[in-house]
Amino acid sequence: MAHILVVDDEEEVRASLKRRLKREGYTVTTAESAADAAGTISGAAEGFDAVVTDMCMEEADSGLEVLRHALARDLFTEVIVLTAYGNVANAVESMRRGAFDYLEKNVPGVDTYEVLVMKVSQALERRRAAIRTVRRLEERASRQGAAT
Amino acid sequence: MAGPLTESVPERELRHARSPLVIRPICPIGPRPHRYNRGVPTPRCDCEGVCDGNAFLHELNALFCAAVRAGHEEAFLQRALVLAMRAVGGDRAFLALVEQSTGDLVVVNTAGLGWTPETARLRLSLVHESARGITGHVVLTAEPYRAGDVTKDPHYIEYFRDVRSEIAAPISGTSGQSVGVINVESVHYERFTDEHEHRLAAISHATAAALRVQGFRARESALIEIGNNLTTTLDIQTLMQKVLAVAADVLRFEDCTVFLLDEMTDLLVLTASGGGLAERLGEAPYKVGDGITGWVAAHGEAVRLIEPRLDPRWRGLCVEFPENEIGALLAVPIVGRNRVLGVLRVVRRKSPTAWFSPAFSEGEERVLNTIGRQLGAAVENVRSYERLISAERMAAWGELSARAAHMIGNRTFALKGDLNELNYLLSQKPCEEIRAEVVDLSASMFRGVERLEEILREFRDFVVATQITLAPCDLNAVVRETLSETFPKRSSVALSLDLDEGLPELRCDARKLKRAFGELVENAVTFQPDGGALDVRTFVLSAAERADGRLGQSREYVGIEFADAGPGIVAEHKDRVFMPFYTTRAKGMGLGLSIVKGIVEAHQGVVREVGAPGEGARFVVCLPASEVASPTAAT
């Protein structure tokens, strides 16, 4: 089952996200800062399938830091960045650096948790597809290597 | 009678007068007229030597020296009077000064025979011709006067039955009018000569010089005091009232009013009053250009008038007392760096007698102009300080709103998560099965809402921290109330209280101070969850402590200390703790100590953390006392 890292400096937010994602059957680990997340990522047995991180924690762009660590560990980890109030510049920057998507925490009339669950599921799908593609390429490469 | 009189003359001065260099008097052969006293036994001369010319010159010289030296103002007048009496060989003397608002001559010093506390309280009316006497006559004519036989004198009014002859000399003021008189009487006929008249004139000149020096000195210290207030008072209202009080000390006037210009509307707003218009403060009776006051604001020039009602600019829109009673008006602009900021206006009532003009002099105009300029600098100082504060706060505002949005957003997001879970539970399972979970969710949502409210409260307190209303307040009472409201009833923290009951009077906003102190108390309690101590102390800062805190020595400061036995604050965080959004707790937004700082600074005080790290936190709030410290306390 997919292993997801939730990073947020607010305890209640971490708890809510963890509860909702667990309901979907995911394994959830939490971290309370970019530094904490970096340690968790490097200390984990294998890369996380997905990381859901807040953008603004110790620094206004802590989310970018988390993104960097996650991708350094596993290029196919999908990162979804949450913003507490629309900081589009940072969100766009995170997309440019390889995040799967970004999501505003507070959108009137939208149940962000359901949107998040949907995005996480899409992200995991993309990760699976990416890994499949890589495997195929690897297999083809090894077959070609064997043939020659 | 010689005993009590010499007492009021400083002993040192007498010693000086009798130094070995003095040519010894040749009394009792002093100058004395005998022509009219044939057959009458020669009176014993009680001049104590000064009827001798050389000795008199010596004493007169010493008197002039004393006149221009500082200090001993009251002693000086007494010394001058005693010398006058001796120098002319009189038996009784008094010195009276004119009280211009009533037109009365008031006796301020007496010497010689027969005075009792009652007779020494003599007042002569200059208004009523019948009550003026020789003394009044001298003041009004500003000429010396001699009566060889008072019983035949047209001006004489009997006050002591034994008086036979009298001599009086006016004391002249800056513009030639008399401000008082020295009067010497004798129990002998024709006691006084031309020589005596010269002597008395010399003494009255010395007295006039002393009074003038006194006046200048009072003006000087008043202007210095206003200057001092400029930098230490940052509240326009308080400053204005102080300036009015000081101005009243140096300029004689019945009322004084300050108008400040509101640049948005071009209206002159009544900002301070010496009494007559106190009820109308805040009103804006004049537009720039309206009436005399408006003219001063429009032209930036002073106006000095007698009977201002007759001036074509007069409108009578806002007057201190009925306009037919106003005798003279002096209005000067309050000038800032490059524009008029308002008008300072003083008025005098019509004089009770035609002898005294209520007119303001050119010198008085200069003094008021100086005060006007100082006031202008002060107003600009206050305004630029306010602008600076508001600029700092505006900068904080941007960050504040971003932080607030972030925190409110996060809390709301967590609440949304709880609602999401609640809906899920309700749609999936029967109510009985989810009861426990719903209770948990409800508690979590309640906490969430509480956090939101804490944020709102901090937000509001931060915004209004600098909006204070000052009133006299008992600081110790504020501390006690804060503790009874904030300190938990049952706590493992031991509270000790050491309040100095001799604190000087303070003007502050008690409600805001309670909020600030409450924050410090709450901090101390929060950071000692396993018990500890909180020592609260109030005290008056010593000069050394003021210097340590770079607090300026011109006024007293009161300190309030909150010392705990918690973890304390590490050196590199000591400055940061007062910045907005610094927090090591999950509660609120981290504005607590910046609110404390805002409130204290709005009181022109300072707050610092001075504890040694590891030995607990020690917050000291220093607030300025209302009044300027006495010179002895300041040095």
C-alpha cells in the first residue's frame, strides 16, 4: 500500500490530513517542519510514494525545501504542495521544480480534503505509470544488452 | 526693631558690608535737617552708620551686586527696604508692588516701628482716588515725593498716628511705568532732604533692576522648561497644558488659548485653554482668515492690539470672556519648519483704572513668539513621532495580515477536516456506533474555534495597543488587579509581591496596562508548568538605573518587574522576543510580547528582558512619572 508523508507545522492540520488519508487505506507518516521532513525522508527505508506538504512553515517557501529532499531521494515521489493562502508565485515555482500539483487549503465551498484525496490518487497513478515506464525501458535495455 | 530686620538679610552679606575696608561711619553726626526742628530734642540716629556717605555707597554697591546675582529674591527686597530706611534715617518703611489686574498696591515687605501681621497686610487701591495716599500718588505719577509735614499734605492718608514726615520713590518697570514703591516714614517733621531723595532713588533703581533680573530669569527658566517638555512630552494635549502653565508664569494675562490648524479642513481647532474656553475644546470656531485669530494663521504674523474689538478684523467668534471686557489681545502664530501650525492667543481684561494700560509690550510679544515657535517645534516633534510609529506599524501590518490569514486559514482547514470526518461518519455508520468519535471530533472543533478566537483577540489587541487614553492612575492597584484576574487561583507557582507605596503619580491607561502585565504574568505561569516562582515588584528608578536604561534624566520613572524561575530567555533571543510573531508556544500568533511592547511604548515607557539565561526570565517595564523630576532628583 502507498506510503505518504504529510508535512505541516500545525498539529491539528497534520492530524486531520493523516486521518483522512488513512481512511483511503494509505500508510501515513507525519513531519512538523521542513527539517523534520528531510530527516524522515533520508531515514526512511525507501522513498515515499507521495508527499503532501505545507508551503509556509519555518520559512515562507519551506515546501520547496521538502520538495527538493523528496525528489533527491526518489525522483518519482509525487509532491503535492498545500498553501494556506494563495501564494501563487511559490506554488508556480513548486510546479516548475517538479511538484505534482498545488492545492489551496481554503477555497470557499470546496471540500479540500476530497480534492486532496483525488489528487493524491492521481499522483500515485502517475508514479505507478512512471515506474512502469522506467521498468519497461530498463527491461528493454537489459534485453538489448543480452541480445548483443 | 533692628533685631528682626537684620535677620532677613543673609548674615554673609552683612559681614561683607562690614569688611575692614569700610570707612567707619562718623555717626551720629549724619546729614540731618535741623532747621525746622529747633527746640525739639535731637533724635538719636538709628541709621547704624549708613547715613555716612561712604558707608552708604558701600552698602548700595553691595545691594546692586545682590540685585544681579541669582537667588534670595525675597531676602533682596527686605534688604533693600532696610537699607532704604536706614539710609534716609526713617523710623518705618514698607515696599509695595502693583497688582495690575486689580489695580491694588500690595505691601510685600515692612521694616521699622509698629508693624503687626495685620497692618503688614496692607492693600491700597489705586482705582479709588480717595484710597491712594502718597504711595499711590507716587506709583501713578512715577515721580518721587516728599512730605515734610504730612498733616498738611493733600495726598496723605493716616495709617500710623505718629507719622510726621514721609518720603517715597517709585520702582519703575520695563516700559517706564511704576511697578511698585518704597515708602519711608519718620516720627519727626521735615526729616527728609534732597540727599535722602537721591539715596532712595538709587535704592529703588537697584530694586527695579533686581525685579527685572528676576523677571528675565523666570522667563529664561520658563523657556528652558518648555524646551525640556518638547522632547519628553509626546502627547499634544499634555504638552499644551504644560506650556500654558509655564507661559502664565512669565506673561501676565487673564486667559490663554491654543488653536491648532487642521490642514484637511483649514479650520483652527481649539486645543488648549487656560480656563475660559475649556468647555469648548475640540470645537473649530475659525476658518483660516476668519477674525483676528484666523488672520494670524493666514499671515503667520503676530497681532498685538489694545481694545481688539475695535479692529476691523475682529469677529468675536470665540472669546475667553465677554468681549466688552477684553482690554488687550496678543496672538502669535505657532510656526513649524515651513508653515503655520496654529495660533497661540493671550488676552487681558480691561484695566480697572485708566492709569494702567492692559496693553502687551513688544517684549511680551517677543516672549510669546518664542513660545509659539517652541510649541511649533514640539507639535512637529509629536507629529513626526506619530508618523514614525505609524510607519513602523504599517510595515508590521503587511506581515500581520499575511500571518493572520495563514493562521486563520490553517485553523479553518483543520476544522474543515473535522467536518469532513463528521460527515463521513454520519453517512457510513449508525449514530450509536459513532458516538465516541463524534465526541472527540466535537472537542477538536471546539479547540479549533477557541484558537481562532485567540488569534482574533491578539489581532485586535495588537492593533489597538498604541491607542491609549491617559488618566491619573495608581500603578500598584493596577498590578494587584492584574494579579487577581490573571494569576491562577491554584498554582504551583509561588507568587510574591513587593510594592513601593511611595510611587510618584502616573498618567496611564489602566486597562491597557493590565493587558500588558497580564501577558507577562501568563508567560511566567505558562513557562513554569512544574511550579516555580513569580516575584512582582514596583519601584522608583534611581538616577543610575535611568542612565543604565538610557531613559533621560529629566523625569522620574517607575519600574515594574516580573521575575520568574522558569527557563529564561537565551541572550540571542532577548531582543527578538518583543518582535511580532515570536513564539515558542502553539497558542495564538506570537503577538503577546509585541503587544506588551506596543502598550508600554505608547506610554513612552520601555520594556526589557534582563534575566540571566537559565535563572529565569526578568521583565522590567519602566514608565515615566507625570511630572518632571525635581532638579535635585535629576542630578
